[in-house]
Amino acid sequence: MPLSKKPFESISLAIIGSGGAGALTAGAILLEAAGKSGWYGMMSRSVGPQIRGGEAAALVRLANQPVNCMSADYDLLIAIDWKKAERFAAEMPLAKGGLVISDPKGGKIPVIIEEMAATIKDVAMKELAKEIPGGRQNMIAVGIAAGAIGLEIEDLMAVVNAKLADKGEQAVAAGRACIEVGMAQAKNYGDIFKFGKNNPPSDKRWLITGNEAVGLGAVRGGIRFAAAYPITPATEILEWLSPALTKVGGALVQAEDELSSINMIIGASFGGRPSMTATSGPGLALMVEAIGLAAASEVPIVIVDVMRAGPSTGIPTKSEQSDLNIAVYGCHGDAPRLIIAPLSVADCLFSAQWAVHLAEAMQTPAIVLSDQSLGQATALIDRPADIAFMAKRKVYAGQQDEVYNRYTLTANGISPMAIPGTPGGQYTADGLTHTERGSPSSEISDHQNQLDKRRDKISNFDYGDHWAEVEGEGEFAILCWGSICGPAREAMNRLADEGIAVKLVAMRLVAPFLKQAFLTALEGARRTLIVEQSHSGQFKQYLRAQGDLPGKIRHFHRPGPHLISPDEICAQIRDWRNS
């Protein structure tokens, strides 16, 4: 939704440190405490590809209104230490007038940081922590950051008490002492970053990750069975689903690999249980053959792909939108499927729930294309509205006195699906071309009829207005999909403040391509900027494959892990306007 009319204020900070330094914990405490002070916010993380240890950074943005992306630069950088920080320092450019807090015994400051126009101050966090029994450097860092931005000790301690309660009163007391020392240090830097409270705080605000929101949306949509093999950055979906499914009578199975997991969910769905798996690009590649089986046999399944930088192993802990081609085209033969892309952390809930509804309603595979920047981000959001979508497939009731044609050619392409054991509902479901009955066939007419059936049922379905978020009017349009919606929406609002009217078209339903709705959404815009996070421009190529795009087109794209920012999108529109 567009930002409110009150002035938008935000501040961005980063806390970095080597493995075990607690940088991510510090960021999480600050974000949750900011929520108790009434702020919205978002935390992303930058870590290396190692299994354990190595560099880590908590990237936090706080604001007086909802935020759906990180800032282009950072006002405050706190380095618990600089070990291996040069690997990801470029991801945290400092704003003009920014402040760097560095422990003088934390290693050599990277050259890239020294070259930034920022003030660098030394704080002996390690020594200060040693003076407190049980003290830790990351809690000193929490105090420095909290003091610099104006968070109150009571809000911080409410979070610390909850996180450290199981470690005893001494750990809580040490945490408070460290925070107080850090806040005292922050007094040396004036009021440049002071925010204070953003009244009124709301007890209806959620602190949730994109992966958790996907899990919740799936369960709300009716998923009762999941099978998956752990993979970064999708594993948290499985960790959330495992206890959640048991509460609603469902189950999760950790399979031995991705091939097993997708075949398990096909089997469970064939048996009448709405089912899903979650993976990333390498796992999706292994699932391609089984996706074709689900399409041919018309068994509904949901596959969540939390995209990461590829190809191959790529950068497992970084984000990219580069799995679009395999999601859309990755099957031999013609195997139509749904491609749904969440537009924000909050929208991960809606998109997952909608995907379950659509897959079940049309008896077809649905792929949800999230990515690392959404899935592993934590956000303070307003509680999403309850959604009515619930898995409901067309089920064969069973008639002993008639022949059951599982794949009968209906007007909308959707045929009743029998649950195993239904009287008179026996049928064969496999990957062979088949008759309406389900018997294997090599007849040209059967092949043509079933191909048309599977294509038409998803092409002609009524998706309503959910296929995209369309906002604003103007000569310019920003056309994007998935996670780029966050920076694109913020860019649209910034440009509006400058008197530049821009329309936003952010596609949630990528496939099937709704051509008429797409053209209607772009009406009135004479110049369209396509924005995506991929090296080869997969989204633009996909759009061009659907037909000529209206008006003048400009394309802005690059691979991850450096995420596209609102500033860059604004610069593209301004440059185009002035050219």
C-alpha cells in the first residue's frame, strides 16, 4: 500500500562481526525493541556460504511507516570485529555523514570502509564487556545502537528478559549492564540519530520472517502434509512447519533428497491431503521431472522455491531472481503450471495461501518463487487480515452405476478427482498420455485433448485482482515482480514527492501470463521501466515472449547479491525523464 501522508522517516544500521560474535542476535534484539517503541522495521542478514562461523552482518532499517526493503546506504555501522568483513563490506555503503563504531582490537578496518565519507570512532567493546561478569561485546553493541537512535532501556530489557530468561537472572543482569554501558558510550555522539518513540505502539504488530509467513499461509490454505530436504535459504520454512502441522493433524517428513520429497507430496496429494515442499534452485532442478508428472496426472502440489544466487551452488546465502526460467520452462514437453511470487514479507503469507487455493482448485502444480531477501528477512508488520482462501478440490463423490472418467473433458477443464477408496472411483494416474478414463493412449486426439485441457484450465481461470499490485497513474510505469516490489513502491512514493507521477505494476502471478489484464494495467503509461534482479534479464525476456510491450521500454537489471534499491530506481526514472 502507498505510504501515509505523514513524512517518511527511516534510519539504517549494520552490526557486523565474525562467527560467534553475536551480530545477528544484536540486530534481532534492536528490531524487536523498536517494535515495542512503536516503530516499523526490517532486518536482513549477510553471511558467508560456510556451514558455521565466518562473517555475519545484521542489517536493520527502522521507520515510522511500514518498510519492505533495505536502504541504499547505512547511517550507523558497528563493528564488533572486522574479521573477514572485507568480503561483504561493499553491501553496506555508508551514508554521507555516517558513523562507524569500531573496536580498536577488532582487527584492521577494511580499506573500502576507510574510503567512505564517514566518521570512525573507537570503542573498546571487548574490554568494556570483560569488566562485567558474563558480559558480551554484542550486548555492548546493542546499547551503543539503542543509545544512538533513542530506544529506551525498558523496551530493550523486555526483549532481553524474554531471550535470556532460560539462562538465569545473572545472564539477564549482565545483559542489562552491558546495554547501559553501551548507551553511555552513545552519549558521546550527540543526537544526530535520535528517533525516540513512534507513538502509539501497537500490540497487533507482528514480528515475522518471510519463511515463517510462507509456512503460516500454507497451513491456513489447507496444507496438511509436507516433505522436504533441508537447503539454504528455505530450511526455516520446514522448521516452522514441523510443529505447526502437528497442531492441525498434519505431518512433515524430512526426505533423503529433493527427488524423494516431491514424489512424496505427489503421493500424499493423490491420497487427498493438500501437500507441499520447500527448496531452493538446486533442489527445484532435481524436481523438474516430477513436476511434469504432477502436471500430466493433474495432482495438485505446491513447491516453494526460496531463490538464491546461482547457478549451481552459487552463493547459497545471498538473494537473486534467477530461477524464473526454470520455474516457467523447466519441464520436457508442455507442462503448464502456476508461478506465484510474493511481493513482500507480509505478502508471503497471502501468496502461499493463494497458491494452495489455486493448486487445489485447478488440480495443478503451483510454484511459489520467494527469495532469500524475503525469506530470511525479519519484519515488523501490521497483522495481516484473515483471508478466506482454503484448499478445495473438486472431489468425485462415487457412483457405482457409472463409469468414472477421471480426466473427462469439462467446460472449465477441471474434472472430479477421486480419493483412493471411493466406491467406483478407481483410476490410473501416471505420466503417460491417457484417455478421459485414464487409460494409456498413443492416439493423437487424446494427446491433443489432454494438452488443451491442462492449458485451458489455468489460462481461463478467474484470478481476480490478485494477479498484481497496480498503483498510481503517470507517464512512467515501473514494472517488476516478486521482491522488487518493495524498492519499486518506495521509489514510486519518493518520485511522487518530487512531482513525478509513476504507476507501479508488480506482478504476483507470473504464469500463466494474463495478457489482457497486463495491457490494461499499463494503460496511460507511455514509458515503462522493467526492473529485476537477474544477470540475463529473464523477466524481460519472458515478457517479450508473450508479445510486443506497449510504449517505450527501458530495462534495469543486475544479479545479486547487491540488492536493487529505491534510490537506483528513482535515478533511472529521473535520467529517462531528463534525456
